[in-house]
Amino acid sequence: MEKNYLEISARTVDEAIEEALRKMGVTRDEVEITVLKKGRSGILGLGTEEAVVAVQRIRPEETHPGPADAAQTASVGTEIIQEALRLIGLQATVKAMPAESPEEPLSFDIEGDDLGILIGRRGQTLAAFQFLVRLMVAHRLQSWVPLTIDVEEYKKRRIASLRALALRMADQVKRTRRSLSMEPMPADERRIVHLTLAEDVDVTTQSSGEGEERKVTITLKTK
């Protein structure tokens, strides 16, 4: 059975990522990468700390729960998220949002005041929080089930924004006939850009860069 997630350490973040990708047999665009510890080189070998990363498949081999199991997952997920929020000192309300279809993951939306700290820069803190909750839910239920966590519908707005930006940049590439690169973003957001422009007959997309600086470049197709 393929590994859906892996936590691994190495001398640098990039080395840890490459080792994790090799062991899982995936590419960067197929996973979410969370840097748990950046590591440090130390002086003359003293105080050296290895980097630690957590790598999770974007679309793992999932067990989509039936109605009864979905209710249990929603209950367990809500309980775990609420406890995690309490431990980090945030007061918020957790709502379980039923999946619209059996193929869609169960989602949770967190509502409250001053939750920007939970989102973090480019949504990185939220991605790490979601990763940890997924692990805890999987451990409690003894099976891997898909779930996503949002904060005040941040992800919903972000997805809409990314799609609109990708379309605008694609139009600009067509007009100027010059390639354009988007800002660095995590794997799940790059995937949104790739999917948005997948059916465009005039442009193609490609991910490039290393680690947290990996980004999508939109290029005119050669005919």
C-alpha cells in the first residue's frame, strides 16, 4: 500500500523533501509539504539540528465514509479541532460542513475573532494545523479519511482568487507572448492553477523552483 504521509529529517529542508519524495515515489505537485523544523548548521558541528518535514499526498488512497461513518468523522473531527484550538488559546466555533458528494472530503470551517494567526503567511499555519488534525483523526478512527479545514472561508476565497488570477495571467501571456511566473505557493494551490488552465489550448503551466519558493510559470504553447 502506498504511503499517504511521511515525516522525515535530514541535514537541510531540501534534502529532507527530496528524500521523502523518493521514498513515497511522488513528485512535488502530488503532495503537501509542511516544514516542521528548519534546522541549523551550528558552529564547528556544535548545536547542529536536522531539518524535519512532513509530506502528505494531496489525493491519498482514501476511505470515503458512508453516512453513519461521516457523522462519526464529523463528531471526532470537531472534538479534536476544538481541543487543539483550546490548547493554543484560541476561542472559536467549529462547524462540520457535509460533503456535497461521496468524492468530496468532509470539511470544517472555524469561525471567530482574530483568527489570522491560525491562517499564517500564505496559509502555511493553516496547512500545518490541517495536517496535524488529519493525523489525529486518522489515529482515532484507525483509518485515513479525507478532510479539509478552513478559517472564515479563507480557502474558498483564496481558491476563487487564484483561479481569477490564473485566467488573467494566461490572457496576458497570450497578448504579450511572454511567459509569466506566479508567486511561490504550496502544492495544493499550484494544483488549482494547473487545473484552471489545463483545458486552455494556448498556454501551458509548469512548476519550478525549490522548497517554499516553488511556483507556477505560465507559458505560450508552441504550435
